[in-house]
Amino acid sequence: MTLFPKSAFARTVGLLALVLLLNQVVSYLMVSNYVVKPSVEQITQLVAKQIKTMFIRETTLPERQTEQSLAVAFYEATGIRVFDDEKAQEEGLRLTTYYGYLSEIMSAELGGEAEVRIAQGEEFFVWVKPPQAPDYWIRVPLNSLTSGQFSPLVIYLLVIGILSVVGGILFANWLNRPLKALEESAKQVGRGEFPSQLPERGASEIVAVTRAFNRMSRGIQELENDRNLLMAGVSHDLRTPLTRIRLAAEMMPESEDYLAQGIAEDIDDMNDIIDQFIDYVRLDQQENSSKESLNELLEQTVANVPDSWQKQFHVNLGRCPRIQLRPLSIKRVVINLLENAERYGNANVWIESGYNKKRRQVWFSVTDDGPGIPPEQQQQLFQPFTQGDKARGGVGSGLGLAIIKRIVDRHDGTIDMENVPGKGLKVTVQLPQRS
């Protein structure tokens, strides 16, 4: 059993209690050192001065001392001096500040109307005009108040503010660290990757969520492995009879060559469909990302298109920084888009690229001059086994764009379609520039 709470709620309450406790401790120290202690010192000082005046004649004055000598001795003992109005102005009365509240208290204590002024500077003085001598000012020094050269209230607020901010930062950082790791792992799972199991630490609520996420990730990984095994088995089981059918077709008499050729072409189509199934499942999951030039990948892919393709390719590549990507996967995206443009375009294909500095995204597009696709069908084509309308569809398994979408998603990118007036369908792929 530990005294440290496990839940985020309990830890938040504990943090607030700790901050309040520190607040109370600091408040106690500030009040005791800068309010109570100076007040006690001032009271003690004033009492001491009153006591000194009781023994002036016995201890400090010789016999037959004049009244003037008595005033000097009184000043030396207490520091209190008496000035008339003119002399008081010369000694700094004009620089003092009137305090009405203190004047009312002093008037009640002295039994008549009194005036109190405060002088603050290198020395601290209290100026009093008593009702017993309205033409004179009494200046009382309070030297202990000048010992502090800073404002206790400002220090108090700074200390409390700093403690609260630092405590909040530490708590937020402690709370967000496992959440940040959970976010990154969720993104990896969404891209079809499976990171190692997250450590179950932090508040009890975070531990519960992390444990549930680890179970979910493990379950998805097992389903993915089962699907891969299933597709591998189906591929193997289908290719064996397809090979037998091909051999049987080749052994057919020459009079049936047209039929044998049709069977061979159907077998090739079926093999291509099986390859697409496998590509959709695997998607180069073992390939590591590296910092590559998108323009170089585009140039290499366009340069290596099959000689049987009849379209005219127009390449216009802008300046692009190197980014983290999986080169084989991106090449597959490009070749699939070029294959669609070759299949459904008329005569020309335009390949462009560029860099959006504001969004920190590298992009490339493939545009054909075909009939295009209705806007309401464009997003549906990214779903598996979905083909376009009759203007652009009819062959294949409907996995080409779904494969492209999965690869782009694994790169945290986006893919969009639009019909360009005067041309045809334009497909744009945007990839983020990760730091």
C-alpha cells in the first residue's frame, strides 16, 4: 500500500492541497516577518523611548541644567525633536504625506484635533501636530521600517505565482506524457503499423486506457496476421490450379488456339487480381522510411513506364525538399495513378509537383485528359472492391485506388480528386514534411 494516490482525480486534489499548504506556509512567514515582527519592534521601540525619558534628569543631567540642555538630552535619548512651523518646513515637512485615519486616532488619544504626516525616504519619520501646541510639530523617527528595501506583497505574490505555475507544469507534464505516447501509438496503428506494447504507468485512469489500447492493438495485429496467412494460403491454392489450366490450354489443338489464348489472358488477369489482393494486405509493411527526394522518385517512375503505353507524359516538377517516406510504396502510388491515366485518358498525362511552405506539405498530381469521374462517386472509389462508372471502369478488382489510399494514409498524407475543365481527372497526393 502506498500513500501516493493512483487516480488522476486524487492526484489533482493532492496537488491543489499541496499548493494551498505552501500558500499558507508562505503567508505565515510573510505576515510574521513583515507585519507582526515590524509592529512588535515599533511598539518596543516607542516603549523604550518613553522609559528613557523617565530617567533623563537622574542619569544624564547635572544639577541646575537649563531647559535647553534638557531638550538636547531628550533628543539624544529618543531621537524626537520639536520644530515650529517655519523650521519644520525646512526639515522636510513639505515632502510628507497627510494620513487622515492616523490623524483621527491621534486626535482621540491626545484629546484634541491633531494632524499626522508621514515622511518616507532614506529615513522614516512620523510628524505630529499636537492639540497642546498647535504651532509646533513633533518629529518621531521610526528607523526600523527602513530596513526592508522591497515590497513584501510583491515577493509574496511572485512566490505563490511561481509555485502554482511550476506545480501545474509538472502535473500537466506528468499527466500528458503517457497520453502523448498513447497518441503516437494510435497513429501508428491507424497507419497499419504495430508498435511495441506501451508501459502501463501513470494515473489509474490512464493505466486502464493504456491497458485497453494494448489489448486492442494486440487483437488487431493478430487479425492482421490471420488475414495475411489467409491471403497467402488462398494465393497459393489458386495459383496451382491456374497453372494446371494454363498447361492444359497450351496442350489444346491448334484449331482451338483462339480459345487457348482467351484462357491464357483470363489466367493473367486472375494472377494480376491475386497480386493486387496480396499488395493490399501487405503494403510493404517491412519497408523502412528514409529521407528521399519526391521529384527523383517521380522522374524514375515516369522513365520506367512500359514501352507499350501510348500516352504522352508531360512532367513539370517544382522545387521540393527531401521528406521521410517509403520509396517503394510511393513508387507504387505513382505507377498506379499513371496506369489509370494511361488506361482512361485520351492522349496526354500531366505530372506535377510542388511544396506548400505554409502547410509544410510536399505534393504531386497526375492529370489525364479522359472523361473524368462524377464528383459524387470520387470518394467511393477509395473503398476496396469499388470501381468507377462505365466511362472509366470495367476491368480490375477495384483495389488500385484503395491500395493508394492506404499507402498515403500510412504516410499521414491526403489524396484528393477533381475534374479539371478542359482536361480530365486530376488526382493530388499531399505528404507532410516531418521534422
